[in-house]
Amino acid sequence: DAGVTQSPTHLIKTRGQQVTLRCSPKSGHDTVSWYQQALGQGPQFIFQYYEEEERQRGNFPDRFSGHQFPNYSSELNVNALLLGDSALYLCASSLDWEETQYFGPGTRLLVL
Amino acid sequence: AQKVTQAQTEISVVEKEDVTLDCVYETRDTTYYLFWYKQPPSGELVFLIRRNSFDEQNEISGRYSWNFQKSTSSFNFTITASQVVDSAVYFCALSVFSQGGSEKLVFGKGTKLTVNP
């Protein structure tokens, strides 16, 4: 039973660039949530996708956008990168009617 | 607003000691879920437990136990006979439901546990 997978594992970008992070949910899960974790902090909710639509969004600017595909996989896009976007980006999947979110290993993004 | 407070930033113990990680939460919802996750140095958050707001029964799983008290809005986590492999950052989280029924997690800042041999 495959768990949540994310790619790439690490990424280095420069200010102003754009980045796309990818997530494949745990087998059987249909809901994907994205979180940003700054160094030394707890994860912060970015948004959640269900049935290919953004269902809920946290306090993140429009530079952060996402997409969910028919196979339930998801992408997180960040435009016009800022130094402050450097963080660990975590993807979590769940089954819509079940409340437990299972996390992937994350993508470490460094913006120079 | 919903909030989770983990007052202990770092804890250091010697192997075989018992250790309790504190978690205090704030919410106006009557229905909610509480979680504990473990984050080893690799970065992946590992699910440990989920408890709903209507179930205050304490739970034990091997060396792990959880004490949920609604009266004090606390959901504390105890590791008995700690081991070096328990070294990690532990996060307490609260589920927050939107009007549309979707759920997000609100996390505390985490407690870094170091178990020394």
C-alpha cells in the first residue's frame, strides 16, 4: 500500500522564479491538502483540493495556487518566489469522509 | 479562533525515563478532533493518534499513552521508558471544519524531544 509521495525532495530557486511541487496521495484517498512548514515552526495550512476543486484556503497570497488531477494527484505552484517562501512543503491526503490526514516526506524549497 | 499551544519547546531526557508532552487547545466548536504527529529528522509527519471531542477515554498504545481532558482543554502525550528512537519533534494538532465541511489542521509549534543514551 503506497503512502503519500512528493517530488522533488529538494529544490533551489532564485527570487522571482516560479516553482511546481507534486504530490501523489495514498492509495484510495481522494482529498489532498498542502501545508508550509518554516524552520522551527508547525505546518501552516495552504489549501485543500477535493474533486479537482479548491475546497478551502488558508491565509496565503494568490501567488500560491494548485491543481488536482482526475487521478487525485495534485500540484502546488508558487509564482514570484520570495526569500520567505523557503520552507518544507508538505502534502497530506485523506479520504473525504475520514478525518485523518497522512503526510508525505515533503519538498524542501530554498529560495536564494 | 482555533489555536494549539505546546509550551515546551525542547525536552531532553535520558533513555528509559518517562516523558510527558503537553498540548493545550482553544476552539469554540463542540465537534472537533485532536491529533499527535511525530516528525523525525527526515521531515515526514507520522500520524500517531486521533481523538474526537466526544471521547475522553484515555488511550494506551504500547509505550505511548494519551490523556484527553476537555475541562482543561488539554491533550497530553506520555512516552513511557523512552528510547533513543523516540527522538523527534512532536506536534499536536486540532481539526478545524469550514462551513463546506472540509477540514484543515491547526498545529502547535512542536516540542523537540531528545532522548540520550
